[in-house]
Amino acid sequence: MKLKRIFFAALGVFGVLAALYALNQNEIVAIPNVLMQILKWGGLALATWYAWEKKNLTAWIMVAMFIGVALGSDFPEISKPLKVLSDIFLRLIKTIIAPLLFATLVVGIAGHSNIKQVGRMGLKSIIYFEIVTSVALVIGLFAINFTKAGVGTKLEAGTNQIEKANALLAQKQQHDVILDIFPENISKSIAENQILQIVVFSILFGIGLALVQNEEKKSVMLRFTESLSEVMFKFTHIVMLFAPLAVGGAMAYSVASMGLGVLGNLLKLVATLYGALFVFVAVVLLPIAVVTKVPFKRFLAAISEPVSIAFATASSEAALPKAMERLEELGIPRKVVAFVLPTGYSFNLDGTTLYLSLASVFVAQASGLDMSIGQQIQMCLILMLTSKGVAGVRGASFLILVSTISTLNFPDGTALDPTKAFAILAVDALMDMGRTTVNVIGNCLATWVVAKWEGEV
């Protein structure tokens, strides 16, 4: 209890500090810079001491986020190279995903499940994903039509945004929703980190193994995949020790790169997105959790670590291995977790779909074009398709946004200019943190819901 009081006291210091900073910026009061620094780093020292005594990875991740913000704010030139820490972490995570998914799915299907159950789980998952993401699209539309954040906004992309957008567009390939589900070469799928293709291959492999009649030959592969899954979870434990450094580096780089003046005209868009995400969690995910009788305290404790990693790194992938492990500890069987969670990474990106509908209308408003209800419904139907199969990594949602805007035409023959969306990249990293967090929360809850429907909890 003493440690908790110290930790919350440190957070209180940060709250007071934020208030003082706001007053100082608005020239309401004059606060010596030395005092600000003492308050900031003193609070960080207390929080670090708490994490050291607690010996809890989640606490270290939270403290690392605060330290990263402070470093990025005070030492931007030193902080920018720290991005390499998050890049190393993401690379290590990517090495885990393919063998972990393969091993857990094969064991779940061939060792502990049956083919009928796989089909049943797949159907239930797709129905759930489609309903929830459709609601997310509608909430995004309501939010942007309510705030009208784009009206009167000048969308002018800077040189950095144009260069970044062109680099992303250069990597864009034809997005065929159906074709992209199936792998043509599993090695290629692993190299490109195509999670859905890895899942499809693993499911088919598991079904093939389940159909093998020779128990001796079947047991050899089952023992191998069971051993592989255990080794990969231990591998995850080792890699996660690096997570606080990665989170601190990611936050330091983001703050140092964006600064405080980058928001400008886009501040209202960011506020609208975070408000809409909060409403989505409160009016959609929370009631679903209540109806399916989620043990809230245990569930929040289980997802706190993967969610904090997702927020800081803005990558759903980074949270996947830890989320799988935590959901198993919650009492959800491995065969359900291994199937539903990675599938949701392609079909149940709640935060991303909400952002796409919101951002599309924002660009139209900023361009001085008034979208009718019919056009917004048409856009939603397009997004229901184009948002599926999008990777849970930074940059993919921007490509979907640009391709969706390109397809929208108005009755007078005018069309939205996709380059108008380039300006949004100035705050994309900040928005990505919020939508990725909701993606991970939504997929963790979806895994619980499907397990509950299957009577597997």
C-alpha cells in the first residue's frame, strides 16, 4: 500500500506539473524553468523507484512512457535516435509471431479440437467482427458530423508529410480482399508478416494433421508443435524484458519529432478521434463485456501490459504474443486464443475502422465539400471491405484512407483530392496510438466472447 501511495503521488506531481505548464504557456503565471525541471524529474525518480520495488513489467512500461515523454521534450536531438530501440523490439516480435501462431493453431486443431469446432468458431468470429466494426464505422461518422472538425480547416501538407506519404504510396500494392487472405508461398507470407495468411496456412496444416490416420506419425508432429509453442512463449518472456526500453524510445522519438506545435488545425481532429474511441469503448465494448460476464478486474489486469505496449509503439503486432499469453492465463483455452485473436488482427480492427470513416469525412469537410447521407453510407460500405485484411502496423491505415477517398465522387462531378489527406500524417502517430489501443482491447474482448459462446471459458 505504501508503494501504491508513492506511485500515485508521483502521478499527482505530473498532473500538477501539466496544469502549471498550461498556465505558464498561457502567460497566466510565470514559473521558473528550474522549478519545472525539479518537479518533472523528481516525479520520474519516485515513479522509477516504485517500479524497481514493485518488479512489475507493466509498471516499468508505464514509467518508461513518462521518461520517454520527458526526454523527447527536454532533449529532442538525443531522443530521435532512440527510435532504434523500438525498431529492435518490433523486429524481435515479428520473429515470434509466425512460429507461435503456427504451433498454437496446429496443436489446438489437431490435438485438442475438431474440424467442426474450427468452422463454428470461424463463423461466430466473422459475424461478431462484422457487427462490431460496422458499429465503429457509424460512430466515427456521427462523431465527425457532430464536431465538424474539418470545416474551415486548412489542409496543407508540409514537405515531410508529402515525402512520407509518397514513400507509403510507393509501397502500395493492389488490395484484393479475398485473394490476400490466401498464401501463395508461406515463406513469403512470413517474410512480409502477413498474419492472416499465416493463420490460414496453419489452420489448413492443422486440419491436414488431424486427418492423418497413423497415430505414430501424427504424434511426432504434435509433440514438435507443442514443444515449439512452449519455447516461443519462453522466447516471448525474454523479448518482453526489452519492452520498457522500446516503449521509452518510441515515446521519446514521437515527442521529439512531433513537438507541441504540430497539432495546429488538426487538434480538433485528434480530439474528435479520441472522444469517438472513448464513446465506442463505453457504449459498445463495455456492454458486450457486461453481457458476456467478463471478470473486469482480472480482464483489465490481463490486458494492461499488451495495451500499454500497443499504445506506446502504435503497433498491434507488438502486443500480440503477450496478449495471447495473458488471455490464456485468464482461462481461455489456447486453441481459441490462437484462432480468434490473430484473425481479429485482420477483421476486427475497431479503432482503425472508426478512424477511417472519421478521417474520410474530415478530408471532405476541409476540402469544402458537403457529403450527403447517401455518400457517407456508400463510403461506409467501401470501408467495410477495404479495411479488412489491413495489417495492424503503422502506415497501412493511411493507404486505405487514400484509396477510399479516391473512389468517392460527388453529383457535380467533383472528387476528393487524395493528397489532401497527406496533412493528416502530421498527427498520424498520435492518432495511431489511440486507435491501436482500441484495436487490441477489442480483439482481446472478442476472444473472450467467442470462448464464452463455445462454452470454453
